[in-house]
Amino acid sequence: MYRVMTEEEMLEGFEAAIADEQFYVCYQPQINHMSGRIVGAEALIRWKSPEFGVQFPGDFIPVLERNNLIYRADLFVFEAVCRMIRKCLDEGISIVPISVNMSRYDIIDHDYVGDIEKIRKKYNVPIKLLRIEITESTAIGGSSLMMSILDRLHVCGYMVEMDDFGSGYSSLNILKDLDVDVIKLDMSFLSENVGGRGGVIISSMVQMTKWLNTPVIAEGVETVEQADYMQSLGCNYIQGYLYSKPVPEEEFLKLMQKMDQEPIKPAISIAKGMGAGSFWDPDSFETLIFNDFVGAAAIFSYEDGKVEILRVNKKYLEEVGMNLTEQEVLNSNPWDNHSENSRKIYEDTMLRAIESGEEESCEHWRHIHSRCCGDDHICVRAHIRMIGNAGKQYIMYARIRNITKEKRLFNAVVDSEKRFRYASEQANVYAWEYDIAKREMHPCFRCMRDLGLPMLVKNYPEPAIEMGIFPPDYADMYRDWHRQLEQGVEKLEAVIPLTVGRVPFIVRYTTEFDENGKPYKAYGSATLVVDNPV
């Protein structure tokens, strides 16, 4: 008959339990809820006493930990797993990676990594079929030691999982310091319900793991409703009674032969050269760049037509205007600000960026609503690039500029691009826009057609000088003009002979300043001088 053994009985029976294999291993499958395929399993120790019956881990594991016996029990489990995997390999049974628990007591006064490597090599088990699972409590109070152990495990080639993530008060702090490969999410947040405050926390955790490029397994899933909810958040990997309780080795092997298998895949692939972790670090170089040097910028996700803004910098809020707060922008549905045509323009640009892997640009109008400032209609020039993806979900990076003032000024002069071209040709006028900070020139249609300039001229005015548009004897003067524009001169004007034919034009610049009085843009024009040769 079953009864819980006393601590004294457990200690007295431990050696016999090891020798007689009263300890045994059960396996709980990990399933991709979307595909129904098995992706791994967790090995769990059990104790069946011939005298007292099955002892629950919650009863005997604390006793083993207090009495410095858990190390031998954990090595027993590791060896049993290696023996099982070796059997599968020898018999041609396809096997998934097995996760083995590591206690915090395993790394104190023990060579844990060295000992498990001896066992693994004894059975000649490929390291890709073994994962080491640590719990949050394992890491508390010994992060430096744990980090060194994780480094050794990674050097050997082991994947490391963090179990029970979210169950303790310091989960985020531990995750920041420890380089784990898989996160196992504690589903106690949801209990029997989905949604609510627990759902918000779970959703945030899943989103965070995507940015860490770390797969997440929902552990303790018992209902279809819970599994479907996790799948809706982008977490497909499930472990729990919904699919299977922990089962003995023989039953697990039968299950393995019935189910299709697949590997666990990272949540999001971040663009090369961009570290997601350091990007979210407020003191990192990436964040410094994002906040201070790239101009108005935003990070957002795109999946099947749905857009969610993940991050904006202060310059983005300033560029959009209307005294919007960061929280108002993050909580809004971006498509609410777009007309049907505007949304099509923007979405088409995103899809081009996804397809090309390069930066794509567009101009579109947005409706902006602010509780304090009312409503406004602004024109935005956006440069969009894909920086990461996970299946059908894409992470996009956008730089924007509010060009409403230029658009309205332009529309006040001409009603359409056609009229502008006609008027320019008749008046023998060339026009361009110069970005002072970037030293980039955007020419008009006639500049491109007659002078062979591209749509965007970088490091201006050097390319125009090299092309002979500005003669050598006027080159230094024209370079000095651009230095004056950087210093804040409001207007410049002179007669300059242009092109190899030295045709005289009145060249003018008018500077535009931001709200801080800093010059950021200049409008240039060249008007033909009639009957006034140089």
C-alpha cells in the first residue's frame, strides 16, 4: 500500500533504490500544437519502492537535495536517458532530443559537465539529442557560477533550457544574464482561464522570447483552449497533460514510432549584424543609435495584414507631432490612421521590403488623432526594411519624415506633377531639395531628364561637380555654399555658368529650420539668365 516515506526511510533506502533501479525515468513529450508533431521530451525521475509504493518527486527530491544525494540521482537519470537513446539508435528507432534536469546542487562541489560528458561518450550519444534543463531556482543566487557552467555546456554543444520561467520574482533578471537556448513558460499564469491579466503577461513573455530569438515551450498545458490560446500568441510548442502525461520508457518508445517528428525552430531570425538583446538594452550602442542618430524611427511587426508597433523613439513622436505619447502610439492600431489607398501604398512597400531584403520607400498620407490637439492629416515619407522574421511574422524597421509642409507648399504652386514639369520647362527652371544633415539631394524631373541625375544624389554636391554640371572654377565656391547652409545661412544667390556649355543660371538656395532653429533642409533652384551672358 502506498504511503509517503519518512526522510529517514528515504535516506536508508537510497542506495538500494539506485542499485535495484527503484528509480526509473518517465518521458513527457513536447508537441508542436500546429502540426501535431513531436519536437522533444523531458526526462523525469520516479521512485517506486517495493515496500511503500510510488513516491512523488515533490516528496523525495527535496530530501535528496538536503542530503547531497541529488547529484547521484541526476547522473542516474542522465545515464538512463543515454542508454535509452543508444538503444533507439542501435535499433533504428527515430528519436527526438531529450531534456534532462540539472539541479543547482549539481554544480556546487561537483564537475557536472565533465561527469555527464563521460557518460555521454560512454554510450556514444550525439550531443544534439541531449538538452540540459535548468530551473529559475537553480540560477538564483549563483548567476556567475551558472554563467560559467552554461558557457561550458555551450562549448560542448549542449542546448540549455530554462524551466518554470515566470514562476519566480526574478525571472527577467535571470533571463537577462543567462544565455539559454529554449524557454519553458510556466502556464500557472493562466490556471483554468485564458486572457485577462495573466494572458497579458503570457503574451508579453512570448513576444519577448521572439525578440531574444529563443524558442518557447508552454509547460503544463491541460486544455485545448489553453493550447489554442498559446498558438494564437505565436507559441506552438506544448508540453502537458493535453497531449500526454509522463510515461515510462517502453510506452514512450511506442509513442515515438507512431508520431512524426520535427526540430524546434527559433522564434525569430534577426537580420545579420543586429543583436536583438543589445537592441533592447537602453545602454547599448544599438539603442543609442536608434534614439539619437537615425532620426524618427519605429519597429513594428507584420503578419497576414496585421501591424503592431513595438517600439518608437522620441524623434518619431516629434515628427508625427500632435503631442502624442509613446504609449498612445504603441496602443493604437496603425491601420486606423490610413485610408484604403494609403494602406495599400504602405503595405505594398512592406511586401517589397520583405521580398527584396532591401530598404524600400514610399510617401503616403496619414490621419492623426490626438486627445489634446484634435485631428490632422500629414504626409509621411517612409523608408522600410525587414530586420527579422519567424514564419509568416516579420519584424520591420521604418525611418519616417513628415513632409506635409513641402507637399502643401508644392501643391500651392502647382496642382500636379504634370503642371510642374510644364511650368519648369517653360520657365527654364531646375529645382531640387537638399537634406543638409545627410548631404543628399533630391532633383526635380527636369534635372533627372536633362542632366542625367539619379532620383537621389548622395554626398552632394561632389557628384554634380564630377559630372561637369558645375564647372571646376566654380566648384570651390559651390562647396562653400553647402558649408554655409550647414552653419545656418538663410539664403544664397549667384549667377553661375552651368554644364560644359557654361550656360548662365541664377542659382538660389533657401534654408528651412527645425523647431530648435537648426538648419535641416534647403530648397535649390537654377533659373536661366536671358540675354545676360557671363
